[in-house]
Amino acid sequence: MKRPILLLAALLLLAGCGTATDSGSDSDSNSGSSGGRWRPRPGVAWQWQLNGRLDTSVDVPVYDIDGFDQSGATVSALHDDGRKVICYVSTGAWEDWRPDAKKFPSSVIGKSNGWKGERWLDIRRTDVLEPLMAARLDMCREKGFDAVEPDNMDGYKNSTGFPLKAADQLRYNRLIARLAHDRGMAVGLKNDLDQIPALVEDFDFAVNEQCAQYGECAAMKPFIAADKAVFHVEYELPTSRFCPETRRLRFSSMLKKYDLDAWRRPC
């Protein structure tokens, strides 16, 4: 999904939906690096833009942008401004407009996930999907990204056209995490709330859409307890309805539009 199903990203300083400014000056202290791999900590401010002309003027330490659409030069320029950069790439759904779309055999392409041009993948077929996803993550690494946001990581909870089980999802999500780590990049768990307890050790941060709207934010606590950032967005609630809670939980929260353009309203 080109803007994962509903999302709400936030910026802040050390704790929660920023009580001060959107300054990126805390990038080193609040977006820790250890053992050679970036590990974003709770409360770090961010921008999530997947559509439209990229606005690089938002004063936050972290940018999450499309891995295919953005160039290595763009990533380098963001680095020059002191930002960490996350590579958005779909790992659980096929997208018909991507340059590698024809490499996916029809046997692994299932039902629509609700977004135009996107269909669920048969994540059981790691023999087919692993080399394709490895190539995508190679692209992220070659462009200089610090981390990966793999999208559509909860197919087993949806009508995909395949009899996916929770065990299939765990296996696949861990595969994607390993592929990212093998390339020196951090990796985030996108949504997939029910499997957080089993996967929190495998992922370096979480990305969540609309947990406040659906009363699910408490499910993200294991990431915060592990000193790992929760990048969170809402699309339909006013900030007054979710910022007090997510600030207390130390999420990086903001209000975004569904098309994930440059507009944002952080907590």
C-alpha cells in the first residue's frame, strides 16, 4: 500500500507528540545508533511522505519516503541535513506499477488489498518471494537508506486468496527482518498488532496507522518497553483526540492525510 492503510505519523522531541518543537537537533540523542545499525528511540520526530513532490524542509530527524520513487541523491541530501531515512517498500503485496512487477509470477498474486493496483502476495512462497524482496532491499541499501518500512505485513488477517496462517506470517516477517539486518539496515514492523509480542525482538521500531481510532494503542507498548520507537499516524481523528494518549505512551505521532503527501500535523 502506497501509504499503508491509514497512518498517522508524528514528530516530537524526547517523549511523545512533541511538547516543544519539531527540531531535528535531537537526531543523535533521540535516534540512537548501536552496533552499526540505527535504532530509533521512543519520541523521535518524523515525517512520512509517499506522494507528491518531496518537501525536505520539515525540521525533523527522520524521514520515511518511497524506496522506488526517491533517488540515492535525495537520501544523501537528507543525510547531509542530519536526517535518518527510512525506505518504504511493499513486501506483502504486489503493486502493478513497480518496475519489477513482471517478475512476480501469477501464482503468488492473490486478491486485491483494497488499493488500486495492489494485490496480496502468497507469503508462504518464500522460494519465489525471497529473491525478489532481497533485490528490493538491495535497492534500499544501494541508495543509502538507514532503515526499511516493509508494508502489508499482516496478510494472514485479511482475505488474500490464500490460506495464510499466523505461523506463515511470523516466518515471513522474520525473513524480511533478517534480509534488512543482513544489509545493515534497521527494520520496522508495520501494523500486525497481534504478533507484536512474538516479533518485537526481531524489529527495531514499529509503524502504526490508526491505533487510536480503533482503541489499539496499548498493543504497541512492548516496543516502547524495549526502548524502540513507535511511528504512529491517524487520519480521521483530530489531534486533540489522540495526542494526549500517545504523548503519554511516548509515541511519535502525527495527523496525516490518506494520500500521504507533505501535509502533517504533529502532536
